[in-house]
Amino acid sequence: MKNLILTMALLLSLTAIAQQGKRDHERQRAAHDMTAEQLATLKTKKMALALELTSKQQEEVLKINLEEAEFRKAKMAERKEKGEHEKLSADEKFEMQNAILDRKIAQQEKLKEILTDEQFELWKKARNRKGIHSKKKMQKAGRRG
């Protein structure tokens, strides 16, 4: 009887994990199918809710988010066109990560000019929480694979 209960609990846990992975994949797929304008608008509205942005701030943040979304869409199309599935060299990885960090620093500086000090601190905290959560998810995925 204990074995049956244990087996059922294990199956339920595995099903729940599989469903979460499926939802994450569907969310990523939906984002992939959206235009840069749609992605930027959604991100801006989420920021407006979280940071209580004024309409002027929303307009300026939308410009930044649109620029970033267009850049990311172009990079995704470029990678898809090239079929970049081969491994990158250490130097190529460094250059790619360095460029990403440079863009993030520039974006942060732009946002710092638009947001109040309080809003900027809230944005940084939210960004850091999201980054930590993403790293944990990637680590879990790596253990499964």
C-alpha cells in the first residue's frame, strides 16, 4: 500500500513538472510569434504597473523597449538564418557576452535618466530577482538533460 501511494505521488509530481515545462515553452513560443512592437508594448505596460510610470515615462520607456525588441528579433533571425547550432569558441562566447553586457549597461543608463531614483531601485530589484530565478531554472534544466 505504501508503495502504491509513493508511486502515485511520484507520478503526480512528474506530471506537474512536465506541465510547467510545457507552459514555459508555450509562453516562449508566443513571444517568438509576436512582433517587436507587441513585445515592447507588453514589457512597457508591465513596467508601468510595477513602477507606476507616468504617461511621459511610458512613452520614453516604450522607445527603449522597442529598440531592444527589434535588436533581439534581428539577432534571432540572424541566428536562424545562419543555423548557429555549432559550438562557439571561447573568444566568440566572450565577444557575444561582452556585447550583451554593453547593451544592458547602455539600457540601464537610459532608464536611469527616465525613472525616478525610487523607480530605478525597484526596477533593479525586480531585474535581479528575475535573473536569479532564470539562473535557477537553467541549472535545473541542466541537471535533467
